[in-house]
Amino acid sequence: NLAVAANGDVLVLSSQGPEGTVYWFQPGSPSTELNVIPPTAAVPHANATTLLPGNWWNNAEFKDQYDAASDRFTTLAELFAQEVAKPKPREYVSPDGSLVLPAFRTFQQGPPNHLGWRWSDALQSYGFVGGKSGQRVLVSNESEAKIYSAMVGESGALTQLKPLFNRGGESVAVDGEGNVYVANGQIFVLDPTGKQLGVIEVPERPLQLVVGGDDSHTLFVLTHHSLYALKL
């Protein structure tokens, strides 16, 4: 995954290493000038943007979720709310201080390089969403197939979850007018309240959506094989 800092530096999240590695570089610089950002202890960042996975998977693979006392299983909604609310003890901070990527727990199998198997919420996501502490962002809980609005807290925690749309997806993006775009086979277009306005058909399955361009009126659509741009 990639992110762009306020000064134009590019952050790169890589699966290299036991816990993954975060790099940064300046566009146009020699390929030898690829720098590592080491993880540091998490501290408050009043004006920085926190990077969070745009889509999450919480299927309870790593723990038995049955409670014999109540004779019930933890629901997917409960699992999601518990997971996203956890603050992260470490973080990666861009050199200019404008971006903070929480260090999500990484499960490792195989050799301690990019050839091994890695799993974390950040590495599995198709893209990042960003928000400052106290702002709301939209994220997809793919396990439950639902889009949520959530409040960004300290150290990468998400709280005050509010369901927005009963269809999750690989990515969710918001334009300057608050309209929402959800990548799920095609692109579902919603108004700010979650009401569906229409569907944008794409020749290939969309994986990541980013609103940008002049005046933020272009929707960029990444697929496995192509990058599309659509004027909004």
C-alpha cells in the first residue's frame, strides 16, 4: 500500500521482513534513495493524518468465539467493533510528521523476508483511508459485508461505529460533496446518508478507489490489470 505525505513524500508499506517494512522516498529521486521508517512508540499527533485499512477482515479464525455460559457466539459486528477499537502501541511516522501509520499486529509464516507469508489488517487491505483524530472515516467490514462510519481516535483506534450501507467491498471512497463510492464487483454510488444513487460499471473488478485530480473531481479505479479514471 502507498500513501502520500503533505510534503509529497511517498510512504510504502511492504511485506519485507517479519513484521513488514515501511519505506519512504521522494518522487524523482534515485532508486537508491529508499529510506526505512522504523516503528516507534505511539504518541498523540494533533495535526497528523492517521492511515487505516479501508477494508477489514475479522472472521475469528484465531480464537474460539463460543461462550458456553451464554450459549452464543460472538457476532461478526461485535468482533469488528472490538478489533478496530484497539489502540496500537507502535506506529510509523512520515519524516514531515503529516502521516501516521499504526503498526498493526503481523502474523508471520515462512522465511523472514518478502517470500514468507504475512498477515495484518494493514497488509491485507486494498488501500488506506486517512483521518485526523476526532474526524469520521468510512471503512468496509468485509466479513459482515457492511460499510461503517467511525470516529478516528488516538493510536489508530476506531470508535462510535455507525452502519451506513449493507454491502461491504474492497474499497470505499468519498468525494468532496460527501457522496460515497463502494467497490464491490462494480462501484455502488451512495449519497452521504447511505442511500444508493446508482452503479458505475467497470470492465474489470475494482479493487481500490481514490478520489483526486483537479478539485477532487476524478475517481481513480484500480483493478488487477488496469487503472481507470472517471470524471465525477
